[in-house]
Amino acid sequence: MTITSLLNLGGNTVYTPPKDIKPTDSNIPVRNTGTVAPSDQPGQSSGIYYLPGLMNISTTGNEVISRFVEQVARQTVVRTSDFSRWDSQREMLLNVDSMFASEDALGAQDNISVFFDNWNTLSQKPQDETARQEVLASSDSMVQMLRGQRGMLAATSKALSETVHESLVELNDKLQALVEINAQLAAPENVGARSELIHERNTIVHAISEKLDIDTNITAREQMHVSTRSGFTLVDGTSAYTLQLSEPSLTSRLTPASTFDGTVSFSGTSSREVVLEVTQGGAVGTGDVRFRASLDGKRSWLSDAEGNDTQFAVASNGTAPSVQNLDVTFNSNAGMLAAGDTFTIIPKQHVTGFTPQGRVNLTPQSFFDGSDNELRITGGQIAGLMQLRDNKLGNYTEKLDGLASTIITEVNKVYAQGASTVPQLEITATNSVVNVDTPLASNGSGLVTGDTITSGKMTLFASDSETGKPSPTTAYGIIDFSGVAPYIRDFDPAVHSLNNVCDAINSSLGQFGTATIENNALKITAAENHTLSFGEDSSGLFAALGMNTFFAGTSAEDMEVHERVREDAAAINAGVVNNAGSVVAESSDTAKSIAALKDASFSFNTPGEATKTVSARDYYAALSAQAKDDATTALYKTQFNEALLLDLSRQNATIHGNNLDADISEMTKFQHSYKAAAKLITSAEDMMQVIAGMPN
């Protein structure tokens, strides 16, 4: 190593600035405030001080530490919100998982399987009273299971709404407290209490971040501005904007071309927000108005099997078909709707933010792809509870309703074509329509089960009470539609209304029976000394109307065993009407067909998800698995964010002076390094002197 190299090494070491270890200098942040103490030399420029042996740190170093402190604080706020979101869901999802898992764990003895198995037993012993009672018992067990689970989900959703209300009250109190802290920090007389006020402010901000996702910004005079991540202002200096849980509502946005001066109302509840957009304008009352519907904020629209947007017709009386279990009515004295007019229905309690300019819907919303609506609340306890209520429990409810509806429909389709030895004198439909003159397959009819009907033949027998023989005019039992417009023999739901069905039945039964419509529901009454029996129905109309059915209702909420069957087990349709138009006691064809449904595959549709074609039992198992996955995800994300918060807490502790011993040790190393470098230069200088004094 040359002498020049030795000198350079020593010089570079001397001019490297060690850390200053003064406990009151600018490199040590003020404890528990999240801010950095002001520098003793604010006017110095950035960079290294080239003063040999001076113990100091550059202004750039102060900036780095300050930025790091700020970043840790921001990340702590974010992670606190994320942790609270998932932690608020964790325990509740575990409870829901347990509810589904307890039924799923029964395996082949679960209620759905036992229900179909008992029909199989009845098919082998159609006259056995015990077998009939077992069918009723297992039916009640399955119905109570589905209704009970749906009831639990509904009760849990209600409790979640109440918890959100309480959380919003607490949040508003915290926002007001932050406003008061801002006012105190701005007051000159409180300069001496600055550290205590900032510490109190940080505590309040942490509590707010537990409620919802926020961004913070400190302006002049230590005034903190707080907003949601989506940009809604919560605190602006000395002003706070409150949030509250609002009741279901409907808002309209009309285009400039619209002259609509009426109102739109709805009834019913749903976990989803629904947007209606007029696609064909016109005056309410003409029957010309059409609209489409979206369940994900106009990202997509409800569509038919071919992928075309479903068009909902507004009837002349202003009523519209049900959308997501919501009944919509248009009321107008004058004026016309125009294409593009939109109506947003929020059919549930929702979070609203209030500003001087108006109210803003901040309710958390998840799209069908699983992503959050970034224009709404996305974090904190409030987001977690609302997402649990709407996105998780709402989805489970839809699937339970879909399962119950499928079981009701498929069992009733078979059962409605069967018969028992107990005579029927009068049959009233359990499902009604909205418009008796609208084709039953159209949305305008308002028949909830209208999508289960197809074109086909229906048979209905009126038989003599004494002989059991069918009446002469209905020897074949066929309901003939050729006498009503459009004068075709078979039933066609695309053209025939409930009034058409009523007329066709009257024409076919003649003097042996009468069909009427009461409260928009079909009713058939046998003539004196006659009884009614149902036969083959390839259209599924009687099942869709709820006539001669085993189940009543259309979902898990209102599903029940039909009253006629509950009161008399002998009235269970185990057999069918034979070719002579009478019922044979030993017949069990209907029971066999229902038992075969146990392993049959059906199509299940949930908004935003691919159609599943599986058995009813497998669909329930998939729902149970989904609940378990959701509970596992919530637990994982809770633990993940908790771990990140712990790491941030450690970094925060390190920044705020809890490792001074390590810092002092590091300073000592620099001091020793400086002394060694100085000695190295001295030795090199001595060597130079010796060399200079050597003779040539």
C-alpha cells in the first residue's frame, strides 16, 4: 500500500460524519407524537459537513427519518382499518360455518336425503299410514331446517345493522372530538400543551381508523384533515361531517329529454342495490315503457339465456315485474319517461354521509368479480359488518332461497300430476299474478314462478262422486285452448294469460266445474256431486300456480307443506289417475318419480356466478363449503393484518427511542474509527519525515 493510499484512507475516514448522540438533537424524534423535533440549525443546507471530527448528522438524514415516521404512521392507520374489517367478520362467519356444517356432517342422513328416501319407502308401500307419516315428518324437518337457517341469517343481518348504527354513533363522537382537538391546537394559549394534544389526537385517529378506512393530512397550525380513502371528507379543520344508517330509499336521475313528473315506489327487501334504466320511453299507463336492471352499479345487466338484456314491461296500471324480490310501481299524472332515465333502489338500511351539498351513499359494495367499490367505504369495522351483511349473508340467503325454490318447483311439477284417493272439491292457487291479462311467461304477468312454465298439455278430470267415473265432456281430461285467442289447442305461456287459462278450463269442464279468478289467483270448483282430479301436465302450469301441490311458497322464507296434506296424510298424492280417469289405491307412480329426484341434477342460478348443474344435496354441500372458505379467509386475513400491525408497532417503538443503547454503541464505533484514522495519518507523516531525512 503506498503512502498516498494511506493518506487517502485516513482523510476519507476523518471526513465521514459520525452520528450525533445528543438526546435533544434533531435525529431523535419526540416520543409518542409521531413528529420529529425541529433542527437546531434549520438554515443549514443538505449534505455532509466536511469538518473533521464534528459529530453531527445531515439535514437529509432528518428528512429521511421524518418521512419514515410518517410512512409508518400511515401504514398503521391502513392496517388498523383492514384488521378491523376482517376481525369484525371472523367470529360471525365461524358461527355461520358451524350452522351449515352441522347439517352437512350428517352425510346420507341429512334432511334433504331423508326426505327423498321416505318418498322411496312410500312408493313401495303406498297405502301404509306409517310411510305417509314419515314423508310428512321428514318434509317438516327439511322445511324447518331451511326456514330456520334463513331465519338465522335474517336475524344476524338485523343484528349487524344495529351494531353498525352503534358504531356510527361512536364514530361521529370521535369526529367531533377530533374537531375540538384541532381547535385547541390552533389556539396560541395551548402551545405548552402541544405534545399532550397531539398524543390525544393520535389516539382519536387510531379509534377512527378502527371504524372505517381513512386518509389523514396535517395542514397549517397542526390542523388535521381526515377523509375516507374514497375521498369523502370527515373532518376539515374545525368542521365534522356525520355518517348515519339511513332507511331504504329510491333516487331518480332523469335525462333532459324526460318530462316524467311522477314518482316511483318499491316494496320488498334485498341485500343488493338495484339500478333500473329505461330502455323504451313513453307515458306511464300506455304499457309502452320498458326498462332493464343492474345489480352491480351498471357494470352488467340482468339477461336471458341468450345473453340479451332482460326487458321489464311497465303495465298500464304502473306496476312492474318483480326485480330481485322487489315490486316496483310507477305513478304519474302526466309527462313521459325517456330512454336513459335511471332509478336507483337501495332496499336496505345503508350508510349515508351528510355534507352541506347533500347526502352521499357510502355503503360498502362488492362487485361480482369480488372487488370493492372504491367510491365507497372499504375498510374498518363498519365496512366489515356491512360486507358481511350484504355480500356474505346476503349471498347465502339467495342460495338458500334458490335451493328451496328448486325443491319446491321440481317436487311440485311431479306431485301436481298425481292424485290420491281423497276427493278434491275445490282447489285454490297459492301463487297469484299481478296482471291477469298478460301472458304468464312474461315479466308483466307478475307470476313469480312464470319462468318454470313451458308450452304443453294439461289434463283435469271432473268425476261423478258416486261412480268415480269422469264426466262425459272431459273423458280425456284435456284443457282445450282452441276456443280462446289465439285459438290454438295447447297452452302457450308466451300468449296465454291467466284469464285465458280460466276461460279454457270453463270451456273444457262445462257444467261439471267452474274456474274463477279471485284476488288474481285461479280457483277451480267442482259441480255438485262431482270431484276434481289432476292428470298429466307437460306445461308445469298447475305446479307454477300452486294447484294440487305438495309444497306452498316460493323460497326458504315462506316454504311449507301444503295445508291439505298436513291435515290429512291420506291426501298425499302417491299415485296417478289411470286411463279410465280414476285413482287406484295401489298406485305409487308419483311417489317413485319424486324419490328419483334425490340424485337428479338441476340448474342453480345466483347473480354474478356461473350456473351450477348439480343435485339439491350437492348444492347444499357446496353452500356449506363456501361458508367454511369464507370463515377461513376471514381468519387468515385477520391474522395477516394483525402480524403486519405488530411489525409496524415494533418499527414505531424503534423510531421513538427504545433502542438508544444500540445507537450509542454505534456512535462509539465511529469515535474509535476516527481516532484510528487520525493515528494512521500521524504514522504516515512520521514515515514521510524519515524518508525525507534519508541520505541520497
